[in-house]
Amino acid sequence: MAKQDEINGYFLEVVRWLKAEYGYTQEYIVKKAHLAQNAISKIKNGNANAGDETITKLCNAFDLNPEYFYGRSPYKSNLEKSRAGENNEPMLTADLGKSNPQQSAQAVIDPSSMVNAIIAAHNSALATKDELIASKDETITSLKRELSNKDELIISLRQQLLQLQQLQRKETSISPFPYPTGVADDKKV
């Protein structure tokens, strides 16, 4: 898998190629791909990265092979083969033509790669969901354990309080005198 700097470089190389090969302006590329107005400039200046959404938009707008951006498809050989008419997997899956650079090209999407991408995203989401559920289950088990311990502590404290109350009742009922024991016990006044 390509690093982000390489992906940014591939993205900018494709933009340069679209400009040189088809005469597109940067403004046209941005508008056709529905990118933010300064997206290419930010990537060029290192203030932003070419993320999956940006790459997908560019690929859909100009019928590009997204595998190139992630370092999975050789760019130069595909271009050379495409120009020679011998490429089995061209970077461009449709002929954009040089005659009218402003013409819109319909996106040609490989259904199997799209399905694989959807399945991979779905599996990733499921794995994340399963991790979250497992984490929540552990938290619930831990909280139940804490609650049980607190319930036991409350029961124990109530028993101790009851014992103290009973002890206090016994002490007050034993002494018939309103003064402490030992003072004038034997003397009758």
C-alpha cells in the first residue's frame, strides 16, 4: 500500500497528465470532479492530502483506474500501452478524446472491483461493530460486578448499623441511673 506522500504524488501526476494530455485546466478538473475549488492547490502545497473521497471523485469524473493512486497499478507502462493501443488495463477506461476537452466522460466502473470495495468496507464496518459490542459487553459485565459489590457493601453496612442500634439500646436499658456507672454506686443518698 502506498504511503500518503506517494498517493499525493500520484494524484498530482494524474492532474498534470490530464492537463498535458487533454488540455484540461485545473479549474475544469476541479469542477468536473466536484472537488473543493482549492483542493488541488492544497495538495500541491502540502496543506491537504488526497483522500479516498477525492480520488474516487477524480476517478469517476475522468474514468481513471483508482488502483494507480494506491501503488497497485503501474502508471507509466499503462500510459505507454494505452497510447500504443495494447493495454489490457488502461489507466483511462474510456477515450476522453482531445477534440473537446470540456466534453463530459461517463464513468466506467468495474463492477467486480466496486463490489469488492463495498464488501471490504462492509466487513471492516462489521469488524468495528463487533469490537464495539465486545467492549460494551465487557463494560456491562464490569459495571454489574461493581453494582453487586456495592449491594453487598450496603447490606453489610446495614447489618452493622442494626447491630450498633441494638447495642445502643442495650446500653441505655442497663443503666438505671442518669449518671455514669461507678459514681456513687454503693452509696445511697
